[in-house]
Amino acid sequence: MVRVCLNGSRSAADGVSVPISPEDLARSAARAVAAGATSVHVRPKTPCGHDSLSPRVLAPALEAIRARVSVPVGVTTGAWAEPDPTARLARVRSWSVLPDFTSVNWHEPGAEAVAEQLLGMGVGVEAGIWSGTDGAARFAASLLGPGVLHVLAQVADPDPATAEASARALLAELGTAHGRPVLLHGEEGGTWPVLRLAGRLGLAARIGLEDTLFLPDGERAASNAQLVAEGLVQYGSLQRPS
């Protein structure tokens, strides 16, 4: 499985290929799925480009994407979108259109309350475990662990020379991960080494403009679809056309 992560913290300043509006997100998602992505992760944004958990922002993005693709679509509950844990929980409770899954970063304050609320709403929870945090230890001790959809192991090391070692260290920290499937991914310079490692280990992976703006050869990526197509080659699922 290779997921596409459409936009992340990117903005229009990062290039016209970064989708922001619901229509652009839907178009980018459709092309990425046509290129082989099996699920979609998106950060719904306000018109000025800020991540938001508001139902008025979330609903149009989800509806537009779902009108174009039939694969699972997930969103974030990252503290950067709503720093106050109580307010974040209230935002989640107010959602009128629900995603298929939602990432919850286990090192963030209030993570378990948000995860419990989402599970009660019938939304799949993706346990976000970041390297360099106490997320793995918190998750290991969590009673909610066995009930999550899967674990998102995020390697924050951007150095292509050390990212694979950092990924292996994070996987060791995770241990059995409550027996849940693991999706492993890197970011920036570490994106491609970690994706290749995920392929070798038989773990799910992800690729997209959230994680990197560049192809493995350093060329600027033209779109999420191009990243997905190359990601499948690097992952080992496909051969590059001759």
C-alpha cells in the first residue's frame, strides 16, 4: 500500500502544484489514485492556506475528494491546527462529514481523548508516532492501542544518509505496536530512503508533496501523481517504463 499525502504544511509559495482548495485537492487526489495511490491523506485548509479542523473547512474538502475517488480519505488532528486540547476535541465532535481515518499524534497533549472520541464516532484512528518524541512509549502503554486502524511511523530525520537508520530505530521503539499494521514514512531528504526501506520490509508507505517536493534524482516534482508513480517504482511495486 502506498498512500498519497497531498499537501501537508506546504502553501502556494512552494509551487503551483501544491493543492489547497477543495477542487484542487480533489483533482490532485484523482490523478494520484490513477497513478496507483491506495489511500489519501489531506490537510484541509482555509482560503488563506491555514490548516483547520473546522467542519466548515473539512466537509467541502472531503466531499470534493470523495466525488472523484473511491479510496479511503483521511485527515489530520495535529495540534498545529488547534493547539488547545479541549478546543481540538470540541472541533472533532462538531464534524458533520466524517473522514475514513484520522491521524492522531500520540506525543501531543490530549491525543488519547481525541482518539477515543474518534473511535466512538466510528472513524478509524491512525496512531502517529514521531521519531524524537515519547510517542512510542505512550502508545505502548495506551489501552487504546489495540483498537487503532494502524500506526503511522513518521521519521523526522531529513538527512538521506541517516534516515534509514533513524527509521529502524523508530521501528525498534515501536516493538509489536499492539499488533497493528505499520505505515512507515520519512520527510524531506529522508523521504526516499525511508520509502525504499518500507518496501523492503513489506510495510505500507506514503509519498506526496507533504513529505517531499523532489524526485529521487533531485528534480522538482511536477505533481502528487508523479511522486506516486515514482514512489511505486522505488517501493518495488512497479518497474519504471523503458
